[in-house]
Amino acid sequence: MMTKMNAIPAMKRSMTKVSRLCVVTMLCAAAVVPVLRAQTTPAPEKRYTNKEIAQRPYSETLPKPIYPSSPREQKQFNVNYVYNYAQSTYTPAVELPKVVGAPKDTPESALTGLYSAMQAGDYDAMLLCWDENSRAEMVRSNLEAKRDVTFWRTLWAKTFTGSRVLLTNRIEMVGYIIIDTQIVNKADPSKFITLPNVLKAVHGEWMMTNELSSDQMLMSLEPGKPKVAYEFNVAPVSGLNGPMVQVGDAQKKFLESHTKTIHVDVVVR
């Protein structure tokens, strides 16, 4: 039978084992408790423009050259579009009269009919001043945007009330004539807006057309103002490169694609 004295060392050894077990248990528990750290928002990924191509870091989608090569340098090449046209100025500027049923035998008469219809709030007469494709496009656009006749009459009344319409410049190109009109505030002639109007001959009549509406370079031309150059940051587009972009439908598609989807820097010289 164990004496009281003999039981003390045994109790100490048992307690030592228990203490060690508790320490180990605590250490194990500490090992599985996650360390809480402050949550940080990752920095947004940098987006590189066409003017920063040489700065893009190499990655899986942009592999580094496998052979020795020089450091990258940012380069560019320029493509100039040259528009040839004849330009004249109305001297003095011509105020358009309000005429019902104006003929379309000249570009100026066609514009007289267009602006007369808008000032009279005659939506149907206004549509008849446009070529067939442009007319259909306008009708479709109005349906999609839910713009009815009342919308246009309200806009025209706001635009033309207290104003007069002047013909200022005429630009003649192959297939088109562009006439600038100014809508001038009668009370304060320093307040006006300038609108380019593109017309073409259709079966012996001059009609308004939207065929050049996507050509922002041409539509920004203002006779008498400093030369305006548009810098288009473009990338190669499959099927719209090479010599064929200079002619016909290919050129039209090229201009439509780039003028609607890319950033434009305006440089006034």
C-alpha cells in the first residue's frame, strides 16, 4: 500500500504530465487559430494606352522575347487624310426666307425648304428633304429613342424662336456639297450655332443626307478657322487595312469604325 509520502512524488509526476499536456494542447490550438490581419484593397490594375505600349510589363499574354533584344522604344507612324474641295463664302451671309413647298433644284433652295419646314413645325415636310436611306434611319432612330413629333416641334420652337437662319459658307466636294448655316439670336447676334448641312443630287433634286455623318474630321471643318488635325489612336483592324481602305465601302467602314470607337485628341495648329 502506497504511503502518503510515496504518493506525493507520484502526484507531482502526474501533475507535470498534465501541465505539459495543457501546454502542448495550447500550442496546438494556437497553431490552428488564424492570424487576423488588416484587410487591404488591392490596387487597381494599370491600363496602358496605345501611347504606353513600350511600358507594358511582360506577362503570359505579352511574352518576353526569347532571344537577346534591345530595350523597347515607343514609336509611331502617321497617316494623313487629305480632303480636296472648293470653298466659297456667301457675301454677305444670306438669311433664309420661310417658304412653303420650296423647290429642290439647287442646294440653297433645298435648305430653304428644310429650315422652313422645321420653323413651321412640319415634321413630314422635313423628312421629305432627306434622301431615302437617311430618312429611314431617322425614323428608326426616333422609334428606338421614343421621340415623337411633339418632341421635334418643341425642340424646333426652342431653337428657332427669336432667331434667324443664315447661309455662311459652301464647300464643294466630289459627290457632295456642304453648306454651313448659322442660327443667330436676333437680340444678341454674338450668340449663334453653326451647323454643317450635307447635300447630294438624287434624280435631279438636291437632298439632305447623313452619308458623311461618321466622318468627324470632315464635319469639324470650319472655313476661316485654324487648321484642325485629329490624332486617332488606332490599332490594326483585320479586314480594314492595306490599300483597300482608301476606296469605296472599305474606306467608309474604316471611318465608321474608328470615329465611333476610339479616343480623339484635337490639336489646333
